[in-house]
Amino acid sequence: SASAQQYNDRYKNRDYSGAKNMTVVNGVVYQLIDTVRDWTLFPEASREERTPLPYYEVADYFDSMERARTAAEITLVPEIDGVPVKTINLFRFGKESFPNVKKITIPEGIARVETYAFSTLDGVTEITLPESVRVIDQWAFSGMNRLRTVTLPKKLDRLTMQAFQNCKRLETVAFSSTYPIIPDGCFSGCTALKAVTGGAGVKQIGSGAFSKCSALQRVDTSNLLDIVGYGAFKNCKKLKNLTAKRLVEIGDYAFYNCEELKVPLGGSMESSRTTFIGDHAFTNSGVQAVFLNGSTRMTGDSTFKNCKQLKTVRIYADTYVSI
């Protein structure tokens, strides 16, 4: 965007001398924000208390080009002179790479992780997010090629699409038990991802959420799961376990090429309330039995094409099937 280019041009040499509302602590640059732009940053404030409150945001991890080249660790502070640090909102928008940084310490109090916040930190293998984090924006972690594990905060309000896209070495992700949605493309291209745990509260898995996660074997969900979107698990060839007995909608290509998914929906479709199964939803999958009950009103084209291990098909009365 134009504003992003302006920031990059202005601060390309990391000369923050004389910059308005800028403060440097431990080599990290913070900018003072005079008025709250997002009240999720202050969840403790009631509507009656919503008066202008100042806060700091992390504007740049490094206050000089020398530090950017040599720093191995980044330590963020929770407050500056009594004013809280609430967001990580970098000027540089992920256009640089800092493989020398091996560790970043994020204090309690940070509430929002904005676009590309960590995507430049190629050398970091693990990030612990404080429980205060409420929002993770688009591409916040995308392309972190050495990141191996992530535990998401229990009070997370919003996780946006493609937040962890193409984290090639990410192996495990732990959700809190109450988070409801895994958004579009959130973990797409995470080719080393093996397990997603703690998803007992997940009700919806977005389009392409786990597409091309070729090592993925297990996703913990529950009977609350209603919707699996377009291509959500496309080309997840090792996916074996997905508990989902109450699905309402299975999108086009949802389980396309899931070769080891023997029985979807946690055992059978007999007790499900599935009303829509999209085009190629199970094409080339390892599904062995299909039960279409009276709740299923629509089935897309080539839904079970090339399911070479399919042995049993049972269609109950009042089921609409498009052939």
C-alpha cells in the first residue's frame, strides 16, 4: 500500500533521530499512539470508560542497521514510563530477513500481533505468545521457515487468514479449547505440520486452511464442527484422524487426495446431519464406507471419484443425490 511504501522510504536507513513520538528501549523502536484504534487492546475497559488512552506499539525491532545485522535476540518491554505496549505493528511489512535472530521475548500485555509481525525472523524456532494476545492478523507468522511449534492464547478473539501460511518446518499447533474458527489458508503450505491439538471448540474450518499440509496426520476437533470449507484438507495425503460427527457442510475438494483418510466424520455418516457435500469432496481419498442419510439434500459432482478403497455405499430414503 502507499502508506507502507512511505514508511519503508522514510525509515530505510533506520535513522529515527528526531522522529515524532518515537522511543528506543533495548534497541527496539516504539511509537506512541495517542488514541485507541482498536478497543480489543483494552478488554478490561468498559464502554463507559472508553476515553482516549495512549499506548505504544512496536514499530521496528532494530534502531540501527548495525543492530539489524548482528542482533541474536529481541526483548520487548510491557510498558514505557507507565504507558502500556499493546501492539506489534512494524513499519517494514516483512520485506527484510533476519536469520541471526534466534529468540524473541514477548511480554504479557501485548494484545495484537499485526501483519508480518514475525515473518522476517527466519531463525526463530519457537514463539510463546502471552495470554494477553487477542488478535493475530493476516500473514503475522507467514514464511517463518524455522518455526517448529506454536501455542495459541486461550483468550484469542481473532485469528485471520493465512496467519501461518508456508511455515515449512512448523510441526505442531495447539489451540485453546474454546476457539471456534480456523480461517482460510491459515496453515496452508505448512508441509511439516503433523498435528493440530486442542481444537475442541472448533466449529468451522475455512477454505484451504490446511491445503498442501502433506505431513498432517491428526486434527483434534469435536462434535461442534459444522463446516469444512473448500479445499480445507486438499492434498493432505497422510491425514488419518478427524473427529466430526455433526458436519452440516463439506465444501468442494474438502478432502481431495486425502489418501489415508479411511473413514471421515469419525466413524460413519449414519448419525450425521450433513446437508451438503461438494464437488470432488472425497476424490482420491481412502474412504471405505459412505452413508448418505435423509438429511443429505445435495451431493456435488464426482464427490467420491477414484475412491479405490470404497467398499460400502448406503443411501437412505429422502436423500438427494446428483449423479
